[in-house]
Amino acid sequence: MTDLNWVEISREALKSNISEFRRIIGPDKILCPCVKANAYGHGLVESSRVYLDAGADWLGVNALYEARTLREAGIDAPIYILGYVGLEELREAVELDCRMVVYNRATIAKLAECDGKPRVHIKIETGNNRQGVLKGELVDFAKYILSFGNIELEGLNTHFANIEDTTDHSYAELQLKRFLEADQILKDEGIEVPIKHCANSAATILFPKTHFDMVRVGIAAYGMWPSSETYVSSLEEGTKGFKLTPAFTWKSKIAQIRTIPAGEYIGYGCTYKTSHETKMAIIPVGYYDGYDRGVSGSGAYVLIRGERAPLRGRVCMNIIMVEVTDIPEASLEDEVVLMGGSGDEVISAELFADWAGTINYEVTTRVNERIPRIVN
């Protein structure tokens, strides 16, 4: 290993998570792990290959450049683009054989000019109020799509707004009701859409009735629970012993060790003052790399030789400082675990998120893409 910072991705963990989802949805549903945002920080191409080898059917991305990257890597599985595709990008999206979510007539008109047979999925607005088509506009929009003979209306979908952050799932039930009503409205007009989908990670785990024809699992495919509320709900629901295995370990190396006298300040802003002679290790990672500056002063630590080394002073752009006074054997270029396990200690994405005042989604996705992802 020549890089000073790297992320190790557990192949077996990713495979295990896909197997768990396949077990609870059955063999006939389309399993579409979302690999947007550099596969939630786990490596777009690397994670996609593992998922497909493990039995995933489709891959979900947010943007055209992600789909392009997958195709250039030789991945020929169906790709579903969840985000907006610009009007001037649509031709390439069709050439790359991507499915697209649609909600604008301008998009449909542009797709009608493309060669081939674009496949589209209508996003129904059921209460998240982001992308979507209102129920009252649905029939006219669907008929507009079908008026162009070269466009295939392949899917109908929606997205839950409040299924992860609560154990009260009444709003999710309302959204599901609205989605079913929208589907029935189309059926009453003689429009049968073959692939219906709305289940994210939490819905897939908790509510089999949301599985329909496809599930779009996100963060849980990487072994992280969408929220503590989802975990609690899963225990209450007794979800068939469902288990998630985290796959992400972020590492660095010690770049310098030095002794700081008592009464000295460490780092910018003089926010930390030594109360005793302190053995300090310099780690070449910082907020540019995705090590959140917000963890400064939070009680954060890294793991060196299986022991906690507390962060001292502010996180810098390219450096953090940790105390190794109680780890006398620590030495130059020792491995440092920034996130993950070492010995009996674990720094989970959830713990790091607590330090940073955010969520586990952000913690892993913010790790800079230039840092190598190594699947092992």
C-alpha cells in the first residue's frame, strides 16, 4: 500500500447484504441497489461489480456521468437514473441504454427525437414534494408519453418522505395509499405499467407490501441502518433475523510523532492546550479528504494498534493531530483506522456521524473520491 489514505471495502459484507435482501424479497423481484454518490462512498465501479456478482439485477445511479462510468467499465446490467437528466444529455442516456425517471413534458418531447426505444419511469408525487407528477396530471402525462411510439412507459414509482426517521409509519402508509390510487387511475384508463416500485432500504426491510416489482435499496446495501428508528422498528416487527454487515473501513498512516510540552497549544485557533507532556501523532488526512471538521472538540478519536487515540485541536484541511501518550508503541507509518474496526474497538459510521452532528449517509459519501477504494 503506497497511498497514505485508503478505504477498504469488504466484498463478503457487500455480498452478505445483497443476499439478505434477496432472501426477504424473493427471487422474482428486481433487486436494484443504488450506487449513486460513488456508491455511498464505497466506490462506484467496485461496489457495482460485487453487487452484480452477488445477484443484484439492476443498478441505480443519480446522474448520467455515473451511468457513463459504469458502461465504460464494461458493466452492461440495466441502469436506472434516479435524478434529472438534462435535455442535451438524453440522447447519450438512450445510447447507454439507461432507464430514466421522468416528470417533465420537455424531457418526453426530447426523448421522442432519439433513436432507439427510450424506457421511462413516471415519478408520482405522493408527499415528498421533490421530483414528481401530481395525481391530477398523471393520466394526461402518461398519454403524452404513449403518444410517441418510440417511448416505452416501463415504470411507475414514488419515494417515501418519512419512513426512516420515525417509528410511526402513518405518513408512509398515506404515501403508499396515494401511490396505489395513482396506479389504479392509470389502470382505469387502460394503461398498465409493468414495473412498479417505491421501496427504499427501510421500506424493503420493514414492509413487504411495498416490494411490488422492484426494490431500490440504498444505504442498507452497504451494511448501514438507515436510522436507529428503522433498526428499532425491525426488532419490533421481527423481520426474519435480518442482518446487515458494514463494509467500509477508512485508514491512514502516522506521518510524524513528536512530544509536546505541557502548557502548549495544538492546532488552529489554540482550541486545545496540553495539561501534561503529550506524545502527539500527525495523520495526513483532513476535511479536504472528507474527515469532517465538525468532529473537532467532539471527543472523536482514531484507532492505532487497537487503542483509542483522541483527536486534539481542530481538523485541518489535510492534517489531524491525535494523542498517543497512552500508546507508547505507536511508531512512524503505523496504520491508523479513521472509521472501521481495529482489535476490539470499532468506529462505526454512526458514531462518526454523531461526532460530526450528521447522519451516516453523509459520513461515507463525503470521503473524497480520489482516495482509493480497495475491495478485499
